Amino acid sequence: MSIFKNKISIFCFTLLLSSCLLSTSCRSNKEIAKADNKPEKEKPVPSRKIEKKYAELLNVPESDISNTRLYSFIDEWYGVPYKYGGKNKNGIDCSNFTSTLYKDIYNKNLSGSSSSIFKQCKAISKKELREGDLVFFKIEKNEVSHIGVYLQNNKFVHATTKKGVMIDDLDEAYYKKYFYKAGRLAN
């Protein structure tokens, strides 16, 4: 009889253990299922926040920030460090930043150095500059060695060697000294 009681005890214990494991695993699966149904975090949609931020940075009314795709792009890249020849958010140089911006925002392919991009443009006066035009500089060379994308109110975005991707003013002494020409991409 004691062997029979032992077998029944072992059977009951096994049944109880199986029941516990089953209920635990079902709860885990339900929790996993609930977690799987949660929506993934999406990239923030361009909003009034972007408009407000860049209106303040450029010192223009919020209503002037109409190309929110452009300013969202700049926001994603702002502060990315400079890296000569770099092409991603680990580091990027001025011509690759400009090329990436043009590809993503304007669906236009640019390639090469700032000097070779300059050769693809029609020169325009500073007075003719409009959002998306290019600004070129001759720094420490006799040829174009730096490029940026004009925004508004004399401001442009570019990848700087010291602070990475940022917005500066064409009237800042440094950029005024080295400014060469403005250009618009030839069709």
C-alpha cells in the first residue's frame, strides 16, 4: 500500500507542478502577446514644435517655417560630429551632409567635393538666395572648400569641423571673410 500511496503522491505532485507551470507559461504568453500588440514608437511627426524651434533659431515668424520636412531633417542631424569623408550620423563632412540633405529632401543627387558641386550650380547673388540654395566658401585654399545649404534670414546649415552639423549666419565675421559665392543647382 505504501508504494501505491507513493505513486499517487508523486502523480499528484507532478499534476500540481504541471498545472502551475502551465498557468505560469500562459500568463507569460499573454503578457508577451499584450507587449506585441503595443504600437512601436514612430518617428516624431513634424509639428509646431519644429516650427517654433527653427523660427526662433532663424529669427523668423513660425509661419515662415513651411518646409517642415527640411527642418525635421536638420533636427535629426543637428550636432552630428564632423568627419572628413564621413557619410552617416557617426560623422559627416560638409559635402556629404549637403548631398544627403538634397537626396532626402529634394530628391536630387549631388556627389563629390564642395568644389565639384559648385561646378554643377549657376552662380547667384546673395540677394537672390532662397531656401535650399547653396553657399560656398574658400577657406585656406584658392578653390571652393566648404559648402552649406541656405535656409532663411541669412542663415545656413552645414557640417563644421569643430561643432558638427549646425546653423550659422552668413554675416558672422568668419563666414563673411571666407564666403565665395551662392549657387543654385542647375536643372
